[in-house]
Amino acid sequence: VTGPFEPGERVLLVDQRDRRYLVRLAPGETWHSHGGGVAHDELIGAPEGTVVRSPSGMWFRAFRPRMADFVLKMPRGAQVVYPKDVGPILVEADIHPGARVLEAGTGSGALTMALCRAVGRDGRVVSYDLRPEFQEKAASNVETFLGKLPEWLELREGDVREVATTGETYDRVVLDLPEPWAVLDALSGVLPSGAIVCGYLPTTIQVQQLVLAADPAGYEHLETFETLHRTWHVTERSVRPDHRMVAHTGFITILRRVPSAPQGAPQGW
Ligand SMILES: C[S@@+](CC[C@H](N)C(=O)[O-])C[C@H]1O[C@@H](n2cnc3c(N)ncnc32)[C@H](O)[C@@H]1O
């Protein structure tokens, strides 16, 4: 979306200290910042990058939120896949336009949005979650950010293992749930050889349990990695890393579905 801000849109307001606020524009309404009220009408019809001032002299610059901005500000029930990890997941799990992707759990829908954008209207995203209240929140988040729920997304309430009875097949699977090793057997029937499974896990113990379960269930372990995203402070007088960073979120593990090994092949093949 480009052009002037319209009523109903979400805008991101960033103050001089880089604090960020997400505001839904409505004619005649006022946004109450800690520096006093700012009229939405000052932003409606204005271009992105517009600067507005609060009565106490605070300045805010307005942009349309990027997906990463939105995810960190949207209502969350479960822990989201952190924006720094979304890019690597899409690339390393090779989520491409037209792909059929299975996701579990939906959680707050942070990854669901990214998957929907990556596969596009020729693709399909089916996302399971055990908890209906998370799916409702996710649906509302996806709809808010993308404008409407994409027709190529299906949210299903239930255990992802239920997919085994559907007769469907998938090219890619992303698992952000506490015990992914427990679903590998059930998923093998919906995954052709070569299909990619990506696990997102917060602890090394879980990673090891997933990797050890992979081979017996018919998956090859390609890699496990983490991403470290260190932002920098850049001014005329100094250029240095910021003092704070998000040091740990999750480990990403990539598995690939393989046919069963021929008799006599070495272990792991
Ligand atoms: C950490 S959250 C997922 C967050 C999500 N990836 C996001 O970015 O917003 C984990 C979710 O997995 C769900 N879950 C756990 N086991 C599951 C299973 N076997 N099948 C489906 N969902 C499951 C939980 O209910 C929870 O909502």
C-alpha cells in the first residue's frame, strides 16, 4: 500500500527515542501519547513519513508498519516467532510461491502471516492449533495486517497429527510447538520424499530430542542453527553496536523427508 494514510489504517508512530506505537486511524479521534493528545486527522490524508507534534513538544514520525513492527506490537497469546528468525525460516525451509505449507501451532499468527505472504495466492497454508482462543487471536492479527484473511489460508482447530487422516500432501512443514518429535511419525504420511520440516525450539534439550527422533521416523537432519541480530548505533560522533540485543529466541532445525534406507546401508542413510 502506498499513498496518503486512510481512515481505518494502522500507523506506526516513532518518537525521538525510537519508542514505537501502533495506532488505528479514525476521523475525529485523538491518540493520547505520554506528551498529550495528537489528532488522528493530522495524519489522515498525510503522506508516510509525516511528523506530528504533541502539545508538550514531543515529535512522532508516522509510517505504515512493516510486518516486523506489527508482530512486536500486535496482541499476543503465545510466544511469537521473533522477526529476526522469520527470514531465515522462510529461506532455509525454502518456502516458495505456490508451496503447500503445513504449520503448527498457529499461536498468535506471526509466522502464519509470513507464510501466507511467501506462498502467495497460488500456494496454501494450513495451520493447526489446539487452542481455539489462539486461533481467534491469530485470525484477527492476520486479518488486521493483511487487510483480510487470505483465501489460501485455512486455520484448523485441533492437533496437527489429525492431518494424517485427511489424505492431503504438503511440501513444507513448520513446527513451533513444544514436542515436535511426537508428531513426526503422524506427518510422514502427508509428506512426500524431499519435503522439508522446520522446527523452532527454545532449548537445546528439545533440539537434541527432535534430531535424535528424525532418522528413525524417516527424516534426514540437514542443519540446526540460531540467528544473532545485533543492531548498531550510528551517528556522526560514534559508530558502535547497541548496548542491548535480543540474545536468545529459538533454534531452527531443518529436516528433510527421505525414503527408507536400502537394507545394509550405513546407519543414518
Ligand atoms: C509458541 S506457540 C506458536 C507461536 C506461533 N508460531 C507464532 O508465531 O505466533 C505454540 C502453539 O502450539 C500449539 N500446539 C502445541 N502442541 C500442538 C499440537 N500437537 N498440534 C497443534 N498445535 C499445538 C499451542 O497451543 C500453542 O498455541
